[in-house]
Amino acid sequence: MEEAKIREVQHACTELSIAYARHVDFGEYDRFVDLFTEDAKLSLGFEIVGREKIRRSMSKRSPELRSRHVMTNTFVDVLSETSAKGISYLTLYRHTGPESLESDPVSFQTPAAVGHYADEYRLTDDGWKIAERRLELAFRNPDHF
């Protein structure tokens, strides 16, 4: 595969990881779900399989949950014209409570968790999508989970 094509795929997959964080943090759940293949697997300590199940799971997210997923060190390995895998480091900040419904900043002590997402990407008729995303935590604050 040509270097320009590899860079194009890497950019598209990196953008998926960034969009994941933005859409979940700002409650844009329809846009969030569109990042996934129809048969996607999302593993967050429990596994959700399929776009519609992911949609239902996100609709249950409390409006009092404020989060910020800080994504760094994203790396994408292009495996073929139609598949890639990657990793993105995560520092997660979150708060649940009525303060989250206000626009003021919420006090916090430490991140809720630090870890990474291990990803598989697939080229579909609608472009590159997340086929599988698995969260692996290295550190977890028990006050948040």
C-alpha cells in the first residue's frame, strides 16, 4: 500500500477515536453510534455487541454524568486496504451529580481512570468505522465506579 494511502487511513481512524470522546462527553449519542460498524463490539468492563445495543446503552447514561475523555498517544497500524488496528491512551475525568447539569466547573480530586482503548477499524460503504473498541484500565479511582 502506498504511503499516502496509509497516512489517509491512519488519519481517518485517529479521527474516529477523537470523535468517540467528543460525542460521548457532549451527549451526542446518535453521532457517537454512527462511529461503529453494525456488528461492532464495545467492551467497557462489559461487552455490548451491535450498533443498536450500543445506542440503547448510551440512552441509559445519566444526564448528571459529566465526563471528559482525554485521548493521547493514538497509534494506528494499517493492516490492509480494509482493516486497521490501533491504541489510544485515555485519562478519564468524571462526576455524577446535579452539579453536572450546571455550566460551572465541578470540583474534582483525581482522574477517574487511566488506561487505553484497543481498537479494530474496518472500511465500510460509509467510510472507516470502529469494529471493536476494548477499554483496558491501568489505574482506577474506586470513588467513580
